[in-house]
Amino acid sequence: MRALWSGPAVAVRRVALLGVGLIAWETAARSGWFSPLIVPSVTRIGYQLWLLATQPDSLVDAWYSLARALGGFALAAVVGVALGVLMGRSTLVAASLGPFFSGTYPIPKIALFPIFIYLFGIGSLSKVLLIFLECLYPIVITTQAGGRAVNRVLVWSAANMGASRARILRSVVIPATAPFIFAGFRIALPIAMIVVIITEMISSADGLGYLVMYSLASFKTDRMLAVVVVIALMGVALDRLVVRVRDRFVSWERLDSYYVD
Amino acid sequence: MLALWQIAMRFGHPDFLLSPSEIARHFVEALWSGELLPHVGASLARSLPGFVVGSLIGVVLGLLAGVARNLDQLLSPVVFLTYPVPKIVFLPIVMLWVGIGDMSKIVVITLACFYPCFINAYYGARGTSTIMVWSGLNMGARRSQTFRKIVVPSALPLVFAGLRVSLALSFILLFSTEMINARSGLGFLIRQSESSLRFDLMYVAIVAVAALGYAGDQLLLLVRRRVLAWQDAASR
């Protein structure tokens, strides 16, 4: 039984499952029980996907969403890792910033979006800054946990062998914290995607979130579902990318199967 | 920080920034005038069913997938593959299927709460020490007993971690779905007061959102301390 599931058989079964799902959808769409507005057929969604992939307009929208998400995420990554390492390594910084972060952590930052619009305008800046704020928390918190967990003996031996503080930070603390940092990145990146789509849905004139709402408002549900597929694929692809980069940097420790595959 | 903010506001400020003392005053006013509470009620009526149903299904299926290989192979690939997809994109689809009212919001919140709970319960159940299970079986425990007395307690710490993430997510999704389309609720209140330039009410709503998020989290931590008292005692 076990052998049947492992190896190529699993892939075959998964493709078969996907195929069955698509065929069921297509049959439902063509059965005439539902309005094509509510359940558009797979072929029409596929056609819209093809249009999305070939029209420069929609590529620009995808690019806007991606740039905002990655911009906010990158900003949060830089600031978050720096703050997290500082908080993990220095009790003084941890004592002064820690309560602030843990106190404001459960507050949904999305509620600040209207204020951000007034402060930073309705364009990309308010969105990027909100993404930055939402991504900052998981990165800071996981990095701090990692910075605290650095093996003392390693730090002591490096200091004993005459390494400067900067050198210890670079060669001992950062590599030892890296698995935690990447764990934070994996939490933060889907959040960046969520927030970029939400903010574009709420107020925007470009980006994929806007495209979803616009297609819905103009009753082009096949187009809307195609955009949803694009967003979903982007989310999965970005996550895979983080895992790739992580395995590159943290080559000494494989990620235990967070993904079953 | 609050003091700095208050002092900074002394030197003139644009209309859309209020000092903390003003916000506090407006908050109490809104609370008494009944402008706030109906919206709080409407928001909670959406987020709580979504959170409860979503996390319950997530925890139960996650625990079962953690112990039953068949279910694991059926469910886990789908769950882990769709996990990084931002669940908010399903709002328009769900709106098409179940209408634009509360139900669509509850469904999306349910969906979003399902994932963290499933994944944490799954790893919690899989992380159960095999020796414990073996000794349980050896001492004559039935499979259901093993599950209830050994797997569930050892998965609980991770389950609570998942619940905490789900709760935060449910609030994020609640306010964003309400900002996108709703006729009541705190997210709607923020949007409406913003577009009608009632900045006092906007800040009141934001403070209420923050307070709700914080209170929910504290409540969960309290329950966690109660339920997991043995864990704290053991780690001390």
C-alpha cells in the first residue's frame, strides 16, 4: 500500500484528481443548471487566462501588484531582520522595544489603511507602507526568537578566538539565526500578498485586486476567476521562491516537509 | 510614545490627525451615544461564526490527517498547495455564490481560519511521541482512547498556536471584507466616516478594532493558560 502511494504514482493520482475536478466543473457549467455568470466554464476561464497572459495591460496590473507586495516585503525584511537580531542579542533593546511589538501584534493593522491614505496618498506608497507594517511583525518576532536561541558556546568560542563583535554578528549570529529568519519570511510573504490584494480591492485603479473587483462589477466572472487563478499562482510561486532561497542559504539544514511532496 | 504624540499635536496639525486625548474623548462619547456598539455587534456576528467553524473544522481534520494515513494523503497535498493563496481573492467568487450579505464574509473568514488550524493540528498530531502511543496501546488502550488521551493533549500547544494565528487572520479579513462592501460593522464605519470626513468617528472605530483584536488575543491566551497549565508547570 505504501509503495503504491510513493513515487510517480502520487503525481499521477494528483493530476488525475485535478483532472476530475476540472471535468466536474466543466460539466456543471455546461449542464445549464447554473447561470454562466455564476459558474463560467473552464474553457472560458482558460481563454481569459490566455488573454491575461498576452495583453500588456493586464501584465502591467500584475506587475503593479507584485512590485507593491515585494517592495513592502523587502522593506520589512531589511528593517525586521535588523530589529529582530538587535532585540535577540541585546537585552536593552529587547526590553525597550519588546513590549511595544507584543502589545500591538494582535491589532489588525489593516484598520490603519484609511489614515495611511490620508498621510501618504492614495497611490502605491500607502499600500507599500501598510504591507511593510503587516510583514514587519512576523519577521521581527521570529528573528528575535532565533537571535535568542543562538548557541552560546559558538559565540564564546568565536570571541575567544579573537573575533570582533561585528565578525561574530556576521559569521556566527546571522547564520545561526537564518532558519528563523526564513521562517518569518514564509509567514510574511503570504501576508504581503493578502494585504496588496485587499488594499487594491478597497481603493485602487490598478493592480490585480482592482482587476478582480472591476471584472466582478462588469459581470465578467470568467475574467474575474482567471485573475483569481493568477493571484493564486503568484502566491504559490512566491512561496516556492522563498523555500528555494532558504535551501540555498541554509544548506546545512533541510526544511522538514512543510510541503508534502 | 502617546505623550510624544500628544505634545506633537499641540503644534497645529492637519484635520485628519487627532491627539490621543481627543480620540479618548470621542471614544467615550461614541460609546454612550450608541454610535459604536451596533457596529461592534455586527462585526462580531460575522467574525465569531467564521472563526469558530473554520478553526473547528481545521483542528479536527488536521488532527485526523495527522493520525490517519489515508486522510493525510487525500487532504494534505491540497491544503499545503493552496495554503499560500491569499484567501481574500475568494470573496468575489463567494459573493457570486451565496450573495453579497453576511454569509459571504463568514464563508471567507471560515476558509481563512481553516488553514493555520489544520496545519498546526496536523504537525501537532504527527509530532506525538511514538513511545507514548506504543505504551498506551501496550497497556490496552483502544485506538479512540489513544487518540483522545495521548494525541490530542500532545498536539494542543500547536493547536493553540494555530488558533492564535487564525484569530488574527479572522480580524484582518473581517475588516477588509467590511471595508470592501458592507452596510454595518467596524470596517464599514471606518470607511464611511473617512469618506464623510468624520475623522473623530474614524479614529474611534480604529481604536475599537485595535481593542477587539487585543481582547480576543488576550482571551485566547487566558484559555490557553487554563487548558495547558500542565505544560507550563512541566517546563518550569
